[in-house]
Amino acid sequence: MRPRLIGFLCEWCAAKALENMAHKRLRLPDGFMPLRVNCSGAVELSLITQALYEGASGVLVGGCPKGQCHYREGNTRAAIRLRAYRRLLEALGLPPDRIRAVWVGSGEGERLYQAIWQFWKELTGEASPL
Amino acid sequence: MKKIQLKPLSRIEGEASLEIVLDDRGRFRDLRLKSDLFRGFERFCVGRPVEEMPFLASRICGICAEAHYLASLKALDRIFDRTPAPEVQKIRQIFFLSGFIRDHLTVLSLFATPDSVSPVLSQDAFRVLRDLGLWRDFLEIRKALKEILEIVAGRRLHGGGGLPGGWSKALSAEEVAELKTASLRVHRGVRRLGEAWQRLFWEASISDNAPGFKKKRALLALSPDFVEGQLSGTLRGKNFSAEDYREVIEETESRWPGLKVTTLKGKYTYLVGPWARFSLWPSPGIPGLQVLYEKTLECLKQSKGMTPWGMHVLRVYELVLAAEKLRETVANLEEFRPSVSGISGPVHREGIGLVEAPRGLLIHHYEIDDRGRLAKVQIITPTAQNYRALIEDLEDFFKKSKKISEETLKQSEKIIRAYDPCIPCMLHILVTSKGQILKTAKMRLFV
Amino acid sequence: MKKWKIFLCECGGNIGEVVDLPRVTRELGEREIEIFRHPFLCSPEGQAFFSRKARGAKGVLVGACAPDLHGETFRRLLREQGIGRLQLAPIREEAAWTALRNPTEKAIRLLRAGLAALKQIQSFPTRAVKPRPTLLIIGGGAAGITAALKASEVGLKVYLLEREPFLGGKALHLDRLYPRLECASCVFSPKLSSLLRAERVEILTRARLVGISGHPGDFEVEVECQPRYVRIEECHGCARCLSACPVDPPAINWPVPHPVPRVPVINPFRCLRFKGQSCRRCEKVCPRGAIYFEDTWSRRTLRVGGIIVATGFRPYPVEKVHYYGYGRLPEVITLFDLEKAFSSGTMLSESLPKPLERVAFVHCAGSRDRRHLPYCSEICCGLALKASLRLKELFPRAEIYHFYQDLRLKGSEGEGLYQRARARDIKFVRGRVAEVSEVPWSPEDEGRLLVLAEDTLIMRKIKLPVDLVVLVPGFVPELGARELAALLGLCPGEAGFFEPRENKVDPAETVRKGIWLAGACSGPKDLSETVASAEAAALEAANFLSRSEILVGYPQLEWQASSCGKCYLCVEVCPFQALVPAAEGLKVLPELCQACGLCVSACPSGALSLEDCGLRESQLRAVLG
Amino acid sequence: MRLALYNALSCAGCDLIFFLEDLPEAFWNDLEIVFWPEVCENREEILSHLPRGSLEVAFVCGAIRTKDQERLVLSLRERARKLVAVGSCALYGGIPGLLWEKEEEGPRPVTEIVSCEVAVPGCPPEPKTLKASLEALWEEKSLEETSPRPVCDECPRLRRPFRINQLVRFWGEDFSQGDCFLSLGVICAGPVTKSGCEAACLKAGYPCWGCYGPLDRQAGERLLSALASGVLPAKADEFLENLVDPVGTLFRFFLAQSPLVRLRKNLEDEKDSA
């Protein structure tokens, strides 16, 4: 089942968005592994390093839209943190594009799906069947 | 064809081995110095914030860390266009001299002294020092130096304090008082040890038929002080001076394809270090030192040409000189509060820092990019500059020896020790002619 | 020996037919694990099965639907058994319904991750509290008023928060109601009056929410009130001050038809006193001494058990659709301008050009348009039709045209309304209006507007000179909705309307427990729908707040003194001020902590950890392995 | 006591000859130096004549880069009953570990090649640290590390809640005393670094460079995470712009043991095999 794409999804927005799409029976790549988190701002960078090291081809962090964090600025923190982390990867000669973020509300499942499939396509060449 | 390996060479700074190739009749054909100590500072320091460089430079060498630190700091002074205040200069001087004394102390006591006693005794340098009654002074000076460095730089090794044009560590009145006591302890100990060593080495040079060095060598040193002044040198009996090291030094291809060594312009092998300093510097004019100066001079005159023991005698002189300077600088020191401010960034793109490290002229040369990161780092260490002379002398020695015996090998190690090579210092300058750093696999040659 | 127990729900065929559950059982099987399967774990029979089988478990993993749906049920059942550890793996949404090729494989990995998490959690991250029987309602429009009435009737204390000086919202300006054309104020004003009589309702006007902390059942909210300069508790509403005011129209006034509260408000931008003059006329005539010029901005802290959000909607700012000329051409008005004019009676007097010979209603002004509102607001067609009938009543000789895309008339009586309009000779043209222009087509039309459109039924271009254009825009969330969403942690959808937890079956609930939605803040609604949704929200709130106890998240933020460097970055990072510096280093205030984990990811020394909510490396390994 | 010491890949600053005045008395009892190139004349061959477990203690004071170095360390491990890793190069790869940023491979920590009974962190270790470790070794105390504490524990600077306005380069302002460096925007590795140095650099007016090694394996990412959490959102762009050297700043002493550099190797291998 390689490759794997880990999705750290905020349980307030992104995970909800996924559920909404699931109710419409819209499909995601098998290698996409959603893991629910309290807040995108709670995703520790070491966990991302760990994910990459353990074999994830990519990590997608899904959080609430800008200004809409349930914890006020968790998503803002996450955004800054991920940008800094991508810079670190770049400096180490690692592909920064393996780390992405998507900011969606619970009603914006389509954008979440687009982001996942786009990422997946770039990782594997397999395009969305939708 | 046969190979003899001295692996590793004993009692030098850092690990290296000597490989001697003999022909079928057991005569010398070739030699190689090898080491695995390559770390690549000039490569991985690129991209680091320039202000971190003294800190990184210190890690090049644990033996002469203070010299690297100060050379780097001086390069930073240039880049940020800052002139250190007199008080800052004093503190830096104390920092540097303490390191200098510690370095010479290590070389003389642990590396050189065992060679001066009969081989039976020379198993373990600590025991030799104890047997000779030098141990207590040795430790006492070390303790005092440690105290000085901790006060001045926060730590006894790889300490900090350097800012462009300044120093970050404050010195209280009590600390200054402590420094004074400690510097006196150093001075006292060094004086005692110096006398003992002069006697010891003098005797050794008579009883030991140690090989001599080539007499006429070009010499190069920063003059007239360890940390200040300009380059001066002598080549074929003629003196010259220069502002910029690039006017006098060039890099040339070595015998081994792709590797570069430094020579004076015109491909002259040259020497840096105690011999160069002693020859090029004016007499110090410190009253307490005059006697020792003349004795040393005489000592050199009496031995025919320069010998390993002669080199060590010069080191003894420098040890005392440094202790005198340290005492003098500390005596004039006052309380200090750091007060550098208003630096908004680098002013110049390039900076060069020169100091007379214990082993000789040390050059740090940086270029930075527009975000204040190091773009080019060039470090020319004394060991690298002396390398060609060392190899020449070793080859001469082996060529002259009819047979390569255990004794010959011992003598060859004495030659190496007299040069006091510092392997960690040296092994970050492996640059191929294409400007690339050699990787491990190819890096079997000690250059 | 106690075992871990895994429950797999077939969810009818939803999971059972897609995921090979026997294989899942085989692959997850271990000595320490017992696995059960049930066709409908959430059914009464399934719950009984769950309770029976879970007995004595070390911890329970449920592979079923999304945690929000039945998580609470399973948690309650386990609590009865004294079992603290529960982990949910939503294999229905995350595997059965979404996996492209191999849902079984994916389900196995997700269950493994769940198991890894289960093995590490310590206990329930919850505690039981008695909710406060107090309700905060944000928004004093039709929804807020209805909810307030209903909630007070069942015995809840209600704080009704309104941003404006008077209650009523958009409903105040309605003239007639769709589809029966009854008089809006006849229907609505009794509600307003009963609110004034209602017990336990405290009205806070000119107020807005600025802060919230605490948890469902016991929120602490901070409210900021703008000064009214009139003491509500003193004023009797005699209105003497209105006529005493030298400014015209009066600077002290109630500029709405049915002011609730019946207390005027001083507009400091118009009042002479605030312009530095010494006028005190209103103060002098007031028999109650209610005038209070020194009034200032104030803040209040309220403790409430739950919150109903009823912030409503507003029409799309149609001036953005520049080719319709709103704001530029005086004869272009919106449906709401018209409605306001009707309700205040100004329609009959001065404001319209007479004679009114021809009027065009331009439907979908900005709606169903990617550049403006991509969606249909559903209720505007009916409102427009209703208004055109009223207009016809007032100007029987006027020709009325509706330019529409699709007429969407809701309810069984919508069609009747349409037939009535046809019978009154109101004309319908199917087609989008391209432009409203003031440049006349022929000299006799000088001074009239030109509506350019295409009749898509007969495929002919139309250039119609008219005297009045009524734009019918769609609806967007009320101003400040996004800020409120951020404050409350609600999830707005793409259009900015708040998303209910589940659209169909839980329209009043939000993702946050203890916060409900009423009225048009969750999407455009007409009055009847608004009232219905407000009643639903009130019912949900009453139900929740009258429980004897509820389970709330009890965050287990752990602070390890030995690793802490006391940099106090966490203190600043915490959005809820739940961390404070203390003599021993740091103090965690669990009642303020929301377990968001921001401090955990900010701590450089790893001194903070969320025992039960944190994501773990073992979970990662389970999905990656 | 039969003893061996090998400096491996290092600046030689952790060699015990720098600690002579601080070594515990027990060190000198019946000292027999078998291998220690800096102070005795025995060559490497001598080790091959020694039976397994015949050395009481062996010290390794640097990192490992070449096969020869690895061989020597393995041979020491085999012969020594106690192996002591001294200094940050030996434990984490140290400063030379930064070569991993520029090359496919760099030096590796000794602890990754052989197990060590005692680990003495620091660049160089403070005498106190070394002495404590050696005494524990002599007394056969197991050196189970109590959970390490950050350098901040010993730092004299003033701490209070803060946000980072912008990153400040350490090039000349007077920082000799005052508030926590992080709160001033100067990147300080103190919070992610093991204590034991008594915050020597901080007391000398310098931020911590991290020489005592990371508190745990996530230290680099943690520091970055903390900085990103502290920076004002409006200043995020400026912050990223001023983070000129993320690798050196975050992983200064322990890049060699970061999973990220291994990851790069994995990715390259993947590419090669593809």
C-alpha cells in the first residue's frame, strides 16, 4: 500500500469536511491516512519528521480557514510553523513540497479533496477518478 | 617493496600515521602522512551566520582554540568595521595568551619532555613529568589558566565573549583581582618550569644526536606581536613585509595530484612558528626576559643549525614571553562593562584576521553574502604552511639514513614533534585544484 | 486477565458490505484482544450487546462511524460499566465510504492506529458537571426573540444580546409576509410585547460578545456594551424628550416602528451636547431623570450554561454588481428599500417618482453568479413576488415586470401566489438582466431607465424603459459573523454561514457542545423557517441545560517541572489564559484549559503534554507500517 | 587500571589531557596506559594482542567517519569493560556533524556504533560533568539518567511571558544581562539543551549554542516549533526571512543524529533504486 500520505486533520473543520464528503461517497486514495488532531496548531514538527522518517511520502495538515480557529490562532501558528519547517527541509536538501497545508471549513470538503488528490497525483502520478 | 607504518604517530596533537615505503634493499623510497581527521569546516561553515564563526572556528582545534577564536573575531572586526576599545583589546589579549601558554605547556611537557629522558622512562608522559618533578608546577599553571579563561570567556575551553569590536563578558572588580592573582601564579610556575626545561633540553640536545633541519628557510610571521602588526618575513636573507597575506603566500600543487599546499610566492617553502617569530621579532625589551633571550640566542648559535631541541628551546622562550605579557596585561586591567551597541549589520563583504597562533601564522579569511551568511571560508593554518618543510626535512632525514632502524623511526618522530603539527587544525583545508573538498575515500593523504 | 475489546459495527451494509470484517478480525486478532461484530451497534439491541460484551474490558475500541455521531452513546454505556478507556475509529467515513480500492486494508490500518492510541490513553478525559440553567442568545431578531421566549417559558434564565439599540432585526421592516400576504407587524409585534413581559429575560442592547472561556454547561462570556445615554431601568417611554430635542430629526430617538425596549437612544454624532454645546433640553423634560450623558462603554461578565447564535443574515451588498447601478442611479432600489418604504408608509408619499408607469424587478442580483454569490438564496423569489403584488395594490396602473432565472417559490402556497400575480397582469420574463442603463433608447424615454436583458424563452433581446428598478439580491451572513465564529470556534461554510453539526437531523447543533444555531445565521430563511429553527434551538438548549449532569472534556495537561525551562512562552501562547507563572514554575488552571495543545507544540523543552488527547508516534507507525 | 583513549574525529579538545587537574584521585591509582597516542608510544597493533575485556576502561572522545575509525572503536569496545564516550562529537556528532548538510554523509556519533556505559556530554564537558561521570564509573554506580533538565534551569537571565517581535542577530548589541534571549528574539538553544554546564555561556553574555546536546531527539524541531509559536503572526514573513540558517541554528550540535539527514539518504537510495 505504498506510498502513504498522512493527513493530520483538525477535528473541528478538516475532519468534518472529510466526513461530509464521505457521506457523498466521494473517494480518496487508499494511501491517504487521516489522523485526527485537536487543532492543526497542536501538530508537533517532530511528529512530521517522524512521519517522513517512518516512510510517509507526504504530510498534509488540514486546519480551519484563516481566522476561524477554534482555539483562536492555532491554525495561524501551524501555518507559520509549517512554512519554517519547509524552509528547514529545503536547507537540508529535502523536498519541501512533501509538507503541505490546507485550510478548509467543514463545508469545504471539495477543496480538501482537491488538495488531497492534487498532492497524491504529484506523489504517485495517480489522478483522481472524479 | 616494503612498507613501514607508524600508526598512529605518538605524542602529537591529533591522530595521524606515517607510512614509509622502502625499496627491495630496504632503502627509503617514499613517505606518506595519513590521517582520518578530516572534518570539512571550510565547507560546512558556509551558509552559517557570520557572527557565529568565532564560535565555530574555536571547534576547529581544541588545542589552539583561542587562536582560531581570535583570528576569526579579528576577521569579524573588519567585516563589521569595528575597532576594539583598548580595554577590549586587553581582555582579548589575556584570552589569547592564556590559550597560548596552555598550548606550549602541553607541547613541552607531554610531547617534548619524554624525548629528553632515556627511552625506558618514556612510556607514559605523566610518569615522566612526575619523575622529573615537573608535575606539580604543570598542574598549578593549568589550574591558574583555567581560572583565567573561565573569568574572561566563561569557559575553560571553547569559551565565548567575542563580539565584533567588543567583548560580551563583563568583568567585576573581584574578578579582575582574581585574574591578577592567577596571572602571577602562571608567571611563577612558567618561570620555574622554563628554567628546568632549558636545562633539560640543552643537555638533551648535546647527548642526543638529533637530526638537524635545513638551515636556510624562508620565514614568515606577524610582527611585532602575537595579535597585532603586519606580516614580515625573510627570504634568502632578505627581509620583506606585507599588509595582505595574499601578497606573499600562494597555493601550489603538491606532489600528490589535486592537492594544494601553501608556499611563498615563487614556490618557496617557508616556515612559520617559533623560529620565524624569534628571528623576525625585535628583542622584546622586557627587563625580566633579557637574560633568557640571550641564553636562547646563544643556545641556538652553539648547536649547529636548527635541531628539534632548538625548536623546543624556542618554545620555552615563548612560553616565558607569553607569561610575562600576560602578567603585564592583567596588571593594567580594570573593571569592564560591555558597551557595544548600534551595530545594524555587516559593513564590508570581506574580512581577514591574522594572529600568531602557538604554531605560527594563522589566517582566517571570510566572505559573506547579502544576508550576513558566510559565503566563503578560507583558513590557512600554521601546520599547513609548515607542511612542505616538514616533508622535505623528513625525506632528507630518511635519505641520509642508510638503514631504517627502530632508532631512525624514533628520530623521525622527533622531527615531526619539533614541527609540532596540529592534525585537527590542518585537516580542514583539503582543497582539490578544482576547489572541491575531498571526500573520505580519496582522502588518504595527509596534506 | 483483562482484555482489550474491539467492536466493529457493520452499519447495516455501510461497513459490512464494503469492508471485509472477517478479515479485519483475523488480522487484528491477538491474544490480548477480543473482537466483536454487530450489524447495528447504535440500535437499542446493539447498545445492549455492546454493554454486555464490553464488561470487564481493559479498554474499548469502536470501529464505526464518526465520533460525533455515537461517541457519546458508547462513552455513556462504558461509563456505566466503570470503563474509562474508549477510542473511536471512524472506519465508515474514513475507509468504507472513501477508500478507492481497498477499504479493508485501510480499515485495518485505521483500527491499528486506534488500538495504539487506546493502549496509551489513561482514562476518560471527561468529568460530570451540572449545567447552569442560563442561556445566552446572540442576536435579537426574530430568531433570537423566539428562542428567548421559548427558553424563558421552560424556566431558563436568558440573556438576549443585541448589537443595535432595539430588538427586532430584519423582521421589523417587513411589510407583508410570504405567501399569504398577512400583515407582518400584526404577526410579529405581539411576540415583541410578550418578550417585554417575559420573566427571566434580560435584554442587553448595543452589546456584543468579546470573550468566552469555560466549557459547555458553564461558559464565562464577556460582553461589551456601547453607551445608550439613557437609563433603560428609569425610562418610561413617554417620548417627551423626542419632541424637546432641537435637532431635526431628533438626536434622541427611536427610529424603528416598534421600539423594544421602548427607550430612546441618543446619537452622539448629532446631539448638540456632544458637539460641545450646553443643550440639556431632553434632560430637563425627562420626568424620570433617565438621561445620562456620562454613560460610557462598559463590560459585563456573564456565566451561562449554553449559547444560541442567532445573528441572522443581511442582503448581499448589491452595489458590488456595478452594472445594475445601485447607489449610482436613484431610481434603482433594492427589494429591502422597497420593503422598508412599505412598512414605514413613506411609499405613498414623497419618495417615488410619480406617475409610476413601469417597474422592473431584477431577480438574482448577484446570485448564482461565480463573481458574487454562487448560490441561490431560496427565499428572494417569493419576497419579490409578494412585494410586487403589494406594489400593484398601491399603484394599480403600474406595469410590473419580473426578470427571473428560475422562479423558486417554496411551499404549497407558492404556486397560488404566482397565479395571483399572473391574474393581476404582472409580467414574467425569463432571462438575466445584463445592464441597467440611464441612457435612453429613444427621445420619449428621456429620464427613464433602460433595462437590457434577453428573454431566453423566445430568444429575443429586450430593451425595456422603466421608472423604477427593484433589485432582488441574495443573502450573506450578518456583519461580524466571521469574528464571532472565530470567537466561538464555530465552523462557517464556504459562504460564511455557520454549519450545523449535521444538516438534516441536527440542524440546530454545532460542532461545539453547548452552542446552538437559530435562524438565518446558518443559511437564508424566511420568517416561518426562522421561527421554527429558533424553537428547535431553544428546545435543544433547554434539553441540554436541564440535564442533571453532563460530561465535559477534562483536559489532562501535564506539566513536568524538571524539564521546564521556565521561558513562559506557553503563558503567552495559551489562548485561554489557562497557564500562569507561579513560584514553583507554572500553574495549569484546568477549568480554563481547552486541551487545544498549542502550548504543547510551543514548549521547546517538552515539559508539557496532553496525556489523553495528544497524537502519538505509535499511531503513526500503525498507519505507516 | 589499564586504560585506552582514542580521540577519533574531533578537535582533540575532549582528550583527557585537558582534564588532568580535574581527574578524580582514583584515576591515577595503578594507572597503566595501554593506548593513548598523545601521551604514550604504543601503536595500534597493541590492541590486537589484548584479550577481550582486558582493559578496565576505554575513552572515545570524538565522532566516527571512516572505516578505520570504526574498526578501532569496535576493537576498543571488545576489549574494554567500560566504554566512556566523551564530548558532543562522540555523543551526537558535534559541530562536524554539520557536514551532513553539505555532503551525502558526515560523521556519526560513537553511540550509534557501539554501546557506551557512560556518556559525558559537552563541547567540551565541564570538568564537573566529567568528574561526576567518572566517579560514578569508579563506584560502579549505574548512570541511569534522571530526566535531563534544560540549560535554562541554571540560566541567570530574567524570565517572563513573551512574544517574539522579530529575530535579532547576535552581532553587537549589549546583551550582557537582562531578559531571556528568546524573549529578545535572539535564538538561544538553552530550552532544548541538557544542563550541566551551569549556563556558562549565558553568564558570559552569550546565548546557549546547545553544546551539551539535545534534551531529546526532537530538540531541533521543538526549538523551531517554539520560535514559530512565539513570533507575532504579523511578523511571520520577517521571521522566516531572518531565519537565515535553520539547519545550523536548530541542529548545531546534533545534526548527525537527526532523522532528517537519514531521511535524505533514504530518499536518495529510493531514487537510485528507481
